[in-house]
Amino acid sequence: MGVFSRFLDIVNANINSLLDKAEDPEKMIKLMMQEMEDTLIELKSSCAAKMASRAKSERAYQEALAAVERWQQRAELAISKAREDLAREALLEKKKASAALDQLKADVARHDEVIKVAKGEISQIEEKLASVKQKYQMMVERSKRAREEQEAQDALRRASDEATATRFSDIEEQIDRMQAANDLNRFTSATLDEKFRDLEEMDDIDAEIAELRRRAGLK
């Protein structure tokens, strides 16, 4: 693709539309910036070549201008010396130099216009590139904020999970303590019941022994 075609594509490109359609906007915008920078290099190189050509035409124009003045002075000198033949030849050379002067002047003006257009193209690409770089920076910052927010959310979630686990652990520990206390109470109560049952059984046995002793006539 020629530099001019790329220039038109870049200038006419709808950056937002391209980014909306891109699967990876950040990668897309990097490629666009690279394309613009490459195009700028070529445009500036072309503009520099045009400026060099303009400088060459300008030097030739100045030389032709000096030649016109020089042949004019020689014609005047020849006339003053009564050398009309030399004056005619000087005027013929002046005419040739004048014709070259007009052409060179037109060349310089043409180069000025071409350079003006080239500088305008460079300015347009630079503005477009600056806009794309700004969008890229905004995209990078937005992506950074998104990562930071995600990391913060992950940290909060982990902290919440840890707090929940701690609360469950505390509750389980409390339940274990309550259950142990209940088991102890039941054990204590059961032991006490057994002691009283033993006493009651002893009373029954004592009563039976007393009855047996009474029957046997024993005291």
C-alpha cells in the first residue's frame, strides 16, 4: 500500500468504530499507532526530498536572476562602447536567462505548494496519532483501574471468606463447649441418681434383714 493510500485510510478512519469492532482493542490501537508512525516517517522523508528539490530550484532561480542582470549590464556596456553587435548577443543571452528564470520561478512556486500539502498531511497524521495515543492512554488507565478494582474485590472476598470461616469456627467451638457442658451435667445427674438408688436399695435390704432377724427371734 502506497503512503498516500495509507494517509487517506488513516485520516478517514473512524477510530471509535474500529475499536468497537476489534476483539482486542488494545492490540488494535497499538497496530494503528505503529501504522501512523510508519506513515509519518515516509511522509516526512518525502517532504524532505521535496524541500531539497525546492532548494535546488531556488538556487537555479537565483543563478538565472543573476544571469539576467549580468547580461543586461553587458548589453549596456557594449552599447556604451559602440558595440551594438555585442549588445545584441548580450540581449539574446538575457532573453534565454529570462525564459529559464520564469520556468524556475514556476518550479519554486510548484514546490512550495507541494511542500505545503505535504506538511498539511503530516500535521493531520500527527493530530490523528495524538488522538489515538490519548485513547490508548485512557484505555491503559481504564484497564489498570479495572485490574485494581478486581484485585480489591478479590481481597474483600477473601477477607469475607476468612471472616465467615472464623465465625463458623467460633460457633462450632461454642456448640462444642455447650455440648460438653450438657454431657457433664447429664453425667453428674446420672451419678447422683445412682447414689440415691443405691441408698434406697440399701434401705430395702436393711428392712429385709430386720425382718429376717425378727422371724429368727433375733434382735
